[in-house]
Amino acid sequence: MAIVGPTAANAALEGSKIHAKRFMQKLGLPTARFATAASIKEAEDALRHFRYPVVLKTDGLAAGKGVAIALNLMEVRSARNPGVPLVIEEFLEGEEVSFIALCDGRRAVALEPSQDHKRAFDGDQGPNTGGMGAYSDSRILSEADRSRIMDTVHMPVVRQPGSPGFLYAGLMITARGPEVLEFNVRLGDPETQPLMMRIESDWAQCLLAAARGDLRGHDVTWSPDRRPAWSWLRTDTRTICQPAAKSRV
């Protein structure tokens, strides 16, 4: 059976944040400095080595809501979402980008960049949700940034045994360059919707080629960049997706 997806072992890149961070560390991928904690006591001890704000991430799947940003120890103790075990990360400043590649186990074909918006309220305020909407715009990443991310993030993962059919890299574009926030091993939600609005290739053939382990000759083509104007769902340069209802806060 032809399947586009990861092995059970590689699904842990998404299923466990602790595993994912240790995996990034092992491969030398650019990512935020981190510590892990199996208890609140371990977390408070580890926090002595971080400056605030810090990022707290619950290990395991959390429907996009297992992340909290704490400005001080009081906020760490009162954070409602993260439980233990957890990951503590340095806070990264920059622009967040989703950059997804279709992989065949040896090669990777980059899709167009996109951005999703997780905060519940306007002005990037409120708690994280599973996603309040997304858009895709070719200008989010320069060609140089795309090449750098593929070389330093995606390809080191793809070269590992059992690489996923999709490798979604959630990135922060910082002053130091692109850094990995998270990996998913599927097309992102809601990023998939605006990406599919822009794709012009025979997507089914691309997926079949990935499942068969040979993406050679299957570059993905996209709608051309001609106009910068926005529309409800699609322009030639951007697509926007806003679900009518995404997830509860």
C-alpha cells in the first residue's frame, strides 16, 4: 500500500516535544536553548538558568494549546495549560513562519511558506488555540532563506531513516537566522487550505511519487506572483484561510 506519512518512530517528532527537542539537539539544528522537567520542582530549578520571558511546552499532543509564555515565576506557577513533563525554552523574538516540505525518504520538495495565527483575540492577544486562520504569501521568505532552511533544517531530518511524507517546520525568523520551534509530520492545519488554493501541479501525482520513494522530476508549481491585492480566499500572490470555527479556547 502506498502511504504518504512517517514511520511510528518518526511520528514522535510531533507526538513528543521532549523527543523533538532532543532530536534537534542531536542533529545540530538551529533551535531555542531548552531544558526538560519531569516535575514542578525540576522546572523551578531549571528556570534559574533562563531569563524571562520563558516558553513552557507540555510534552505530547495538546491540540495547539499546550504552550504558555511566562513573564515571571508567578506566571509559571499559574500557567493553566502546561503540565509535566514539559520543555522550558528561551523566548525567541522574530516573525513566525510555517515551511512545509513533501519528502520521499531521500529528497524533499519545498511548498510555499505560510503563516497561521493561534492567538484567540485581535492584536495577537489571548491564549493559543489550534489556529484562528492562515495565509500563504511567496514573499514571507526570500529565496536565500528558503535555501538556508532546506539545507539546515529539512534535509538533515530527511536523511534520517523513516523520514516523514511531510515535514512541517514551525520556524521563528530571528536576528540569528531561522530557528525551529516545532516539527509536525503532516500538512499543517489551517495552513493546508491556503496552500491548496495556490497549487497548480497535479498534487495526486506528487503524493504518489513521494509514497513510491522517488520525487525526482516532481517540482511543485504555484500560482504566479502578479498582484499584491488581497481577496477573501485568493489572489495571485496570497491566499487567506479563516475557518468559521476552529477550536475552543
